Amino acid sequence: MVNCCGLLTVQKEPVPLKSVDVELEVRDHVATVVSTLNYENKEDKPLEAVFVFPLPGDAAVCHFSAKLRQTQIVAEVKEKQKAREDYDDALSSGQQAFLLEESEQSPDIFSMSVGCLPPGESASIRLEYVTELSVQADDGLRFCLPAVLNPRYQPQGSGGSGSGNAKVTSTPASLVPYTLSFSAQVSSPRPVSRIESGCSLDPLQYLNSEQTKATIKLAAGHKFDRDVELLIYYKDAHQPTAVVETGETSAKLGTLMGDPVVMLSLYPEFPQAVMSSVASCGEFVFLLDRSGSMGQSMNNSKTNQTRISSARDTLLLLLKSLPVGCYFNIYSFGSSYEHIFPKSVEYSQQTMEEALKKVGEMGSNLGGTEILRPLQHIYNQPCIQNQPRQVFVFTDGEVGNTKQVIDLAKQNSHAHRCFSFGIGEGVSSALINGLAKEGGGHAQFIAGTDRMQPKVMQSLRYALQPAVVDISVTWDMPKDVSVTVLSPPITALFQGQRSLVYARLSGQISEAAEGCVTVKYSLAGHPTQNQLQFSLKPAEDTGLTVHRLAARTLIRCLEMEQRGPRQQQDDSVKKKVVELSVQSGVSSAFTAFIAVNKDNGEAIQGPLVRRNVPTARRMACARPLSVPSRLAHHCEMMRSARKTTTSYVPNSVQMHSRALPESSGGIFSMGCQALMRSECIESKSSGPDSVQMDSMALPVSTGKMRLQSFKRGILGSKAKKTESRVEESKSESKSESECGPCQPSMDPLLQVVSLQKASGSWDLVPALATALGKTSEEMKKPKPASVNQEVWATILSLIWLHGFKIDAQEEWELLARKAVSWVCAQNSPCVNECVEAGNALLGCQVQKDALGL
């Protein structure tokens, strides 16, 4: 019988993991993270604890050790299969062993095995990694500690049931049976202005008078309902920098770890004249995730807007902001995929209206998350001449075949730019960052209380920037110094965004010497260059951080090369990865950390009991799950969950999995919001009183089944016979015709935007008057006689946007610019008079120049 003292899983099994302590050190834009996991065996048998958990996809894991009583055991990196064999041999011999390995499918998931922990014993596991912090659109640096591991959908036929993949134990965030403590120390040559987070933080404390060093802590009681995200802001804008780090003294000269390594942080500055122009062409392809998890709320609250609803509103803004003369199409995907048009169509009023109608009908009702097939279909479409392809991907990132998807983006990088958006907690950073990096675009993460629209519109501005081509990096170094570049070639540059370059330096290097790097490129036909001069004097107190980041960069490049069609039958690249991983002490897909305690005296006796440590997941999501673990043979892949699931309920009511668009207060909200929306159809095989119902999910917390019609008249006469057999609340039992349709509160900004035409203009219609808070008569009366109604309505809309929605300018700036261009093209008289009359009508004081007129 299991000894049930201490913490328990949902299945009433003891949990050997008691706490996780995380210490973060940020130096400028590089982070070092040390996690300590404390295990304790309170059972009467020796344990093997298996913990599958997320890490940032670009992390370089560089240290793994265990402390048992007073003994410290430091793990070494070995070829993965050899490390597994050593681990199994140790356990079979009654020795204590520890194994840490990276997923073969996705580099942002790791599996830790703590083997042969004797009864009553404790173990403290230390894990260390380094990573670069990404630059956000507002110049903040983003750090994310993944605390949520969601199901990763494994498409059929992708090899997900093979070795190296297994079902992970997870539990709702509120029931995670271990604690998390988190503290951060930030230092930079520039003052730290503030640190923000969606999690509760203790107040920021400065450690010096210059405010260049600061510390902050996560408030006690983190609920594991979200990732721990920090946004770090320095007082001055980011500047190009170079950090030279000396090699490891014990390593051989002429190797990566023995020679100095330089890390360049480049921030290109584009000419303002070029940046003020916006492309008037392009093929814009939007790919929207409509899997079941997209029906969850944006920040896990019950009343917040759902992800799919927010995505629909975002597509509205995108479609209204597209330039006249471009082409576009919208794809959506789940277990299958759909597209609005057979191929991309020219942007016009007709095609925009048709697309918006289809977008309004989109729900999170397409099942799983098979993103590979729609991407393949998009890339197989012929490109349109003189219309550069821009792909926008919206997903909560829960896929198991991450590397396949990223490889596909890289193979087609010559024909498109990819802008990716990770939505919600637990999103795969490896997928989102990988798509953007290999697709030559930009990645954004929308989590916590973030609004999706500002970040997406920022990426649209990037997409509308003239493409930077012919990028080259040249080095001017002292005579006896040679440079070996370790990073892949730079394929994309964006204003205000950082590009990182790692290089190994060899030869006779004088600390007084200097080097110079020149980045040349062509922007809108204009040859441009930026230079950075830097000292070759090594930085102090960096340890081997730069070397490890450089090793990680080179390892990822080689891994991708190994996955290429020519290399799959050749082990030479894999051998290079293993050699580099072992030499640098940085994990890879082909290696693992292994530690064996050979000094623990007598062999540990008794049968070994395995305990899977549960990982936090967000709100329940019954989908197939494939994540890495060496225990694949214990996993039963839930492929049947991908198919339509049929379950029987009392009184012959049959339920099929489907979801309809959520009503969450967005522009596309419709009808009454129900606990479960259903569409009833007559069963062909059931009796006369039987009904088949399609639904997304059945809540079980109350033990009641509450059904409500989503559309008028959806319940037929046969369904009414069943109503008396199904418990419903009084309000839900009324049909929409009895109580009238609910009128959700609609964002006024989206109301106004939804009325804009593809040309950029607005019509003077009652709906616009309502959105601006006026009557139709009030809108028409002050219009100058010589101005047509369309120009008047457009100028009024522009004044309203500037007067009442200036705080959301980044969301409507592009569509307003299109409206201004339209007004100017009309050569309308009395524009000044219109602006004055419009200000008087709306109670604003917006100047003509501010409008861009």
C-alpha cells in the first residue's frame, strides 16, 4: 500500500517534487537562469521521479547537477542513447542516477528523470541555462519562464508514437502540488527604468544610486495559471554593442571553447525618408488556428474575451488596414484546414466584405492543431509577380512536430516572410520564434493581459516596410586576427529590432586592438550601411556565457542541416553536433546530461516505483498529447480523440464534438452566450424521440447538462420533445424569439473600423452616426454644402479616432493613413471647413495637420 504522506497528485499518488526555486540574472540583454528542484521521497519504496517541463526554445542548457546529503554530483554530456543506457544500467544496479534530455520533436521541452531515490531521502537538482532576451516593439526586453506545459498535438502519420515521445502527466494549474519561488537581478550600463509582469511582483528595489542594478521577486503564492513573464525597460534606447569573451583556459586553442568569441548586437537605423513610405503591394496570407484550445479565454479568466474572438477582431483591423492594390487570402486550420478563396485575390470592397463575412463565422471548431498541411498548401501556391508574399500565423502553438514546421518555413524562406503570433500561456516559444526566424519575419507573444491588436498591427507595419535585401556583413580586423562566423547569415532586418552575430576569433589578439563590422544592405533601392567599431579587450565576469550561446547557435544550425534530405542518411553532421555539445557542455537533440552517484555505498534494495511529476496546464483541453520522455513504451497515443467523439447521455441525446463562434463581446459576437452552444440534428438511426447534438464540451462540475440554442429556430419539433428530459436553467430554456437576442457591448473603435470601406473611406450611414455617438440628423446638418457625404463621413471618422482613440493609435494608424490618402485624392474643397465643423460636432480640437490632411 502506498504511503500517502506529503503532497499528492490528482490520482492520489505521492509527488516527490516539493518546490522549484528560480534565480534569474540579466546582464543587459543576456539572461542566466538557475533552477533548483527539490525532491523528497516520503514513500516506503525507492522512487524514480519523471518530470517533463518546458524551457525557452532558444535556451542553452549548460549545467545539470544533483546534491544528495553532502555529496555534489555534476552531470556530463553524452550521446543520448549512451546516456540512456548508463542511466538504465545505474538503476538496475541500485545506484542513484539523474538524466536530463531535450525533446527530439521540439527544443523547448525537456524530460528529467531522478532515479533510485531511497525512502526518506532528499535530492536537490540544479539546472542552469542561458538565453538572449528578445526586443519588443516598445523597446522592452522580454524574459519568459515557462510555467505552463500544454498538450502538444501530434498529427497522424508524423511518427509521434515512436521512441522519444510519451504522454506527460499534467494537472490543472490550481492543483499543482509543488511551489515556485522566483527572483531576478538586472544590471546594465544604462539605468533600469521599470520592470513589468502579468504576475504579481514585489516592489522593484534598486541596488545602487545610478539605478543600473535592480532586483525583484515574484510574490508568494504563484498559481501556475500563467508563465512568468518579465518586461525589462532601460532608460536609453538600445544601441549596437560588442562583447568579447576569452576562451576556457583548459580548452584547446583552435576550438570554439578555447578561442575568444565575440557577440555582436546590431540595431540597424534606416533613413527616415524611406521608413515613412508604406508598400502599396504585397500578397498577405493570414493563417488562423481554430483548434479547440482557441476557445479558451485570453488570460484564463471566465469573463475575458476568448482567443478566437480576439483573433477575429484582429483580422478585422488587418483587413481594413491592407493597402489598395495588394492581394490577400485567409486560411484557418485545426485537424483539417480551410481557405476563404481558392487562391489569393485582389483586395477590393467585394473581396473584403466576403472575407469579413466568413471571418465572422469562424469558431474554435476544427479539432486539433495540424499546421504543417496548410503551410505546405500556402507555399505550393505560385507567387504573384511583384507582390511579395507575407504570411501571418496565429496559433496557441500546441504542436508536436515543431521541427518539421520550422524546416518547412526555412525551405521556403526565399519566397515569403513569416510573421508569427503566440497566443496565451504555455505557447511553444520554439515554434513561434522558429517560424519568424527561418521565415525572415518577426515573432510576437500575446499573453496575460496583453491585447492582440497592437502587437499584430506592429508586425503589419514591419511587413509594409520595404524589404531589406542584399544583406552582407564584413569584418575589418587587425592583421593577425582571423574571424570564423558561427551564426547563420542575416536574412531579415527591421527598424528597431536586434540582429545577433556570433564569431570565433583566432590569432594574436592585443587587448588594445580594435575591430570594425560593417553591415551593408539595400533598402527600397537605396544602398545603406551601418558600422560598429569595438574593442577586442575581453569583458569581465561573463564566465562562458557568450561561448555557450555561440555553441547553442551553431548546434541549432547543424541540427537543421542534419534534418535536410541529403543528410538524413549521413551521420557526419550528427557527429559534429555530438562533439560540439560534449565539448561546450550545451545540450542538443542528440545528447543528454547524465549523472551517476557511484559513491553511495551499498546498492539500494527494493522494487523501483515510478512517479510522474505533474506539470501545470491551463484550462482543460481534451486533445492528444505527445511530449518527449524516455518512457515512450508506456504511452498510449490518444489518436482516437482526433476523431469525432461520440458519448451517450440519458434519454437518447447523442453529443458530437463541434464548436460554434464564441460570443465574447467582440465585433463578430452574435446571439446569447451559453454555457454550451449546440446545433441539433435529427438522428437517422435513433428513435423518434432521439436527438443528436453537436457541442464543444460538456461541463461536468455541476452534474447538469445545460443546452441553449445558438441560432434562432435551431431546435426543431423533435428537439422540443427532448427538452423536458434535459435539465436547463430557466433563462436558458427560453428561445431567442421569446427573450430577444442579447446585445453584447461592442468596442466603439471596432464599430467605427468595421464601417470603413476598402478604399479607406466611410459612408455617411446611420450605423456610423451611432458609433460616433450622434444621430443621423446631427451628422448631416453641419456638413458643408460643397462637400460630398463620403468625404464628410471620412473626415468625421478621422477626427473621432484622433480625438477619442489616440491611446489606441497603433491599432488604427494604418487604416487612418489609407483614409487620408483617399481624402487627398478627392481634391475636395473646404477641407479646413470640414475639420472645423467636425470638431464642433464631436466636441474635439484636432488640428488639420494632426490628421495628415
